[in-house]
Amino acid sequence: MAYDNTCKYIASQNPASFVRWLLPNEEFTTVEILKTELPAEPIRADSLILLRFGNTILHLEFEKLPYSDPPIPERMLNYWVRLYGKYRCRIEQVVIYLQRIDSPLVFLDRFQVGNTVHPYRVIRLWEEDPASFLAEPALLPLAPLTRSNAPRELLAQVAAEVELIQDPAQRREILVCTAVMAGLLHKPNLISQLFREDNMQESLFYQQIVEKGEQRGEQRGLQRGLQQGLQQGLQQGLQQGLQQGQKQQAFFQILRQLMRRVGEIAPSTEERIRALSLSQLENLAEALLDFSSPADLTAWLDNLN
């Protein structure tokens, strides 16, 4: 998850900036990255980061899409119970959605079943005022995704602010992270114009991207937004990852359409859909227009064998 990992990297390198943004009224002197020893499930290391200051833990979840198994509200409750059981302190939880999406799930801010209610905070970046992000260097990578009637001009403004960062090492890291995040909204040629690859190559985060790209094809392809800019030297290593990224995007789009057509999808059926090839997913996108019940979907999947 290139975007989740980028956000996690930004927050881990600049934890105080995130505390000031999300809890502006808190007083603190130091912030530490909490490496929890909680069991792996359902902790998702690619999106979870825990910041501790004083007697408070700030639990951040960065999400591109609101789909999850188990669902995000259930995960947030699970995390809170386990974190509180281990640390016995105040826990502030924030889910940060990165990319605008037309789904009611991005407005859910609590787990509620019967008498059990567990609220948490939700931030949809596309609704946030860009001013506070432009004023804080560590938050500049998120600025292109904030509220704007002229996103292209906002991206140019962000690029200009990055160039004003005095420390060369910090400027390189912020430059790379901003280019990655801008790929959620902007086309490759614009990103390449504003964020030159030769200015990034000494960045430690960029080198991590290159290394992962060479070793594994960067599982999610580092997103289409950087294929013609940041990834020029990674094309072979990223080709497989790009295909996986396209398949993942198609899966979530089709899953949303199916839920509108036939209602709730059973977890076992969802896994069968996830296992389909990209071409099979494309066929399913056409076939689902004739579905009226979950049985139609099951029958279609059974006919593949």
C-alpha cells in the first residue's frame, strides 16, 4: 500500500506535527512512536501508527478506501480494547481517508451494535482547509488532497512550499512523499513537471521505494501517478505491481456495484471474487448488470469452474 506506507513514514518522521494538527489544544514536550507488541491480527501494519505523548496514545489509521475485512468500525473497537488493556491510558483514534470516494462508509465514525457504542474521529482530507497543511512542512504531502476548487493550482502551490524548506534532507523526503500522494489525484505528466526525479534520488524514502520496487515489483505499483516520473528507473520492477494495483482497483469497484445490485456480500463469496483474474473481473462487471440476488452472483461464480 504505497499511500498508506507513505503516510506512515511521514507521521513517524514528524510525529509532533501530526499531534499539533489532530489535537491542537494538547500540551506536550515529546512524542514517541509506539511499537506495540499486540498480536498481528487484525492489526494492519501498513496503515496503523501509534503516537504516545504523556498519558495519551494517538492511534492513526490512513485509508485510501473504506472497505475492510473486518470492517473499519469493528477494527477500531478491537484496537481500542487491546490497546487499553495493555497500556491503561487515554486513547484518541482517528481514521484519515485519503481519496474522495462516493460511499456512505467514509461517514461512519463509530461501532454500534445493540448497547455497544464506540466512537472514533474521521477525517476526509478532501474536506479539509489546505491552509494549515501549507503552513506545516511535515503536512505538505497531504496538502494536494485537501479542499480546493483548483487542484492543479494547489499542487503548484504545494511544490513551491516544498522548495522553501531550508533543510536539504527534509526537503528531499517531503518532495518524494508529496509526489507519491499527489498521484491519488493528478496525472503523471503534471507530477513530473513539478517534482523532478533528479531532485529526489538522494532521499532515503525514495531509495526504499526503489529497493522494494526492484525486489518485489512494489506490490501495489506505487500508483499510476508516478509511473512516468518517479518510477522511470523502476519500470521493470513495477510492471507486475501495476497489474496488481489495477486488479485491486477493479475488485473494489465491482464489489461496490455488486452491493448496490444484490445487497450484502458474504465474506466467502468476496474471497472468491478477490481471487478472479483481471479479465474475469471485467467479465463480472458486465454480467452483474443482470443480477438481482446473491444467488445470481453465486451461480455466475460456479459456472466459471
